[in-house]
Amino acid sequence: MLVHFVTDEPAKIPAVRAMLEPRFHVVPQLLGGNDTAIGPSHVLMVDADLRKSVCVEQIRLVFRELNCIVEKLFIVRNQVRSMVAQAHALGATAVVSRPREVIVKLAQIELAKRASQADGVAGASPEVTDSAAAFASMFSAVRHGKAINLSDAEYATSQVVNSIAQNGLTAWLDNVRRYHEGTFQHCLLVTGVAVSFALDTGFAGPDVARLGLAATLHDIGKARIALSILDKPGRLDPAEEETMRRHPVIGYELLRDIARVSPEILDGVRHHHEYLDGSGYPDGLKAPEISDLVRLLTISDIFAALIEARPYRPPMSRPDAYKILCGMDGKLENSLVKAFRNVALRA
């Protein structure tokens, strides 16, 4: 069982690993370190000074990114009353104080997890879990100033293609929504929609993979955007919106020197917010300058954004989202929007 360990002190990480491994696999995260990797963890375990407001706010940001993890175990030494209260306010499912209590509680969670699986309670599909882990690896690399491993993106894309081909788009959307949220959910949804669009249109295998990879990488620039903007529980103000609009260029710059990233992929990453009438960004391209791949990716991106839950609005139904696309005549290619109908409305 994987335990995502969140702490404010680096020295606590080896101590927790020594206590829990090898029975449990510990995935550490240092508060304020900008590492928001989402792997297939089953428990969030927090050991931080909850009397410090900066720690509390950083924990809230982590929890927003990792909301798919239900179990939240807090370690509060000496059961300091104010810290116990703060832990529960943050959503703790259990508060413990001694090492033995940590191990016992984790064992109970592991036992309950196995029982649920034996009873047939569905968990995230391997394709969703593996794809999310690959996205996490890429975003973490960018936030730590490391090179992107393109193999992560290619693997995530192949997992999405396999899942869509075998189980269809609806199953993919349901699984992603159930277990992930925020930027990772959006990336997984866009890739699923784009791959489904390509398969439904009859694209050859390499073309499906190319569009899928462009979708996988399209928002990698958001890894350089502050979490306070990415996860803001409301609409962005003009300054924040301007910052957010930088992500296509940031993504392009992160990828342009990677030899295996084709010009078509770079085009998709930089221009997926361009419109045929020139009203998009960042370059204000018009129809003759916008490639077919970008046109397909833009439709997929808009549709996925409409059907995902946002902090300030519920998800739109697929028919309603498709109506929005149909109303964007002049911005999106009408023939492609019509071709997208089966993907949008198929149950």
C-alpha cells in the first residue's frame, strides 16, 4: 500500500521510511516544495506543525490536488488540542500520536482496502492510475527544474489509447472523474476525448498516437503556474488570467529542445487556445495558419473543460457542452464539430 507522506521537516522523511518500509511504500512530499505528484497512493499521512498558518495553507493546497485520496491520517504528538482540532478541520479521518498507532491505523486501512476489493468495490482502472502517475512524474520534473522524460508522456498516451479502444470514452470519463481532479483530471479528460475523436474518425495508429501525445502534453506549461492560481476556488482575476494565459508558450519552451517532440506536437502545445477568427492566444493565429491537429485538439480541450467539475461550477452535461461547441461557429471548424457529435453524445 502506498502512503503519501506530507511533512514540513525533511528530517522526518527518513524516520517515517524506516518505520513503515518495506511493508508500506512511502511517497514523501515536503510542504512548500511545489511537488504535487499524484501517484496511486491510498493514504495521505501528514506530520507538520498545524499551529503555523503557512503550514495549514500549504496542506490545503496539497489536499486540493490529492482530493482523490480519501484516508487522511494526521500525526499529532502529545495530542496538542489545538492541533487535533486543526487536523479535523482539514479533513482528518484519523489522528494518532505514537509510532505504534501509525502502524496499527495503516494496517487497518490496508485490511479494509483488501476487503473492499474482495467485495467487488471498483477502484481506479490501471490505465487511469498509470496515466496519472506518468502525468505526475512530468509535472514534478518541471517543478523541480528537471528535464521532461518523454517516455512518461508516451506511456500515458498509450494507456489512454488502450483503455478507450477497449472500454470506450464514457468509462474513461467516469473513472477519471471519480479518482482525480484539478489539472491532472483535465489532462486525462482531454487526452481521452482527443483519442476517442481520432479513433472515431478512423485515424491510422500513428495519427491517433500523435494527437494523443499532443493532448497529453498540451498543458505541461501549467506546471510552472502557481498552485494558488491553478487551484483557486473561484474565477481568476485579470492578472491571474494573464498569468494563466502564459502556459502554452511555457509548455512550448519546455519541449522545443527535446529531439523526439515533433513540430506537430509543439504546434499543438503552443496553439491549442487559438481560434479560426484570430481571437485566440498566444499568437492570434487565423484559419490559414492553424493546423488540422490544433483544430482537433482545441475542440477536445474545450469539450473536456466544459464537462469537468470546477470549484465555481458543476460539470456540464455532454449534450449541453456539445451545444456550446456548435455555437462557436467562426472560432472552431464547423465540419469537425459536426464530426465530433458521435464522440460527444455517445453513451
